[in-house]
Amino acid sequence: MNPTAADFIHDPDKGLPYDSEPVMEGFDHTGKPVDGKHWSCVARTLTNPVTKHKQYQARVCTTGGAAGELFDPAQSEISLLTANNTNTGREWYQFRDRTEESFNHYLAFLRTGNTAHRRRAERA
């Protein structure tokens, strides 16, 4: 029997994958593990405990001249991670989905400081 739209409605009694909170693994500006919800987290993975599907995210600048660029601890203050732009009212940095390749290059950049990894992460 094929599933219908009604089969995917949120039902806590059935234990569907949508009921599961994703397992978060976060990394700070030096590439060290932190809680994925901590304010200093700049990159994180979200894993669905049922399907084991991984989602990769990194903080990307959303406003100003650096819009679209990954967070660079050498050029930006850590305090901007949770701050809002005073002109637009938008957050400076928000989590955006990345590919696994991009995420791995970004972690390598955070751990080593090698800007070539950051460029590869932004291009992937």
C-alpha cells in the first residue's frame, strides 16, 4: 500500500521521524566541539536519529559588504555572531546549509587558519 499525505502528519503515537529532535554537533571559531545551540557555535551538523541523514550548516554573513561570506574569526569579532545590524535590524550571521565538502573545508580553515580552505569552502 502506498503512503498518503495523512501518513506523514505529525503523530507522536506513531513515532515518525518528524518527532525526533536532530542530534547537534557544533564547533566554535577554533574548530573545537561546542554545543550546537551555544552562541559561539559557527559550524554544526544536524543528524536525524531515525534516518541518520546529516545536514551541514555554517554561519554566513547576511548583511553588509561581506554578505554571503563565511564567518572569519580573523576579520570579524566573535560578538557579531549574535548581534544585529543597527541599520537593517537583521542578524549579522545566520546558519546556512552547506555541502559536506564545503563544511569539511570550513572546519579545516577554523582549525588551521589557512585561508585557502575558506576560499574552497565558499566555492564548494
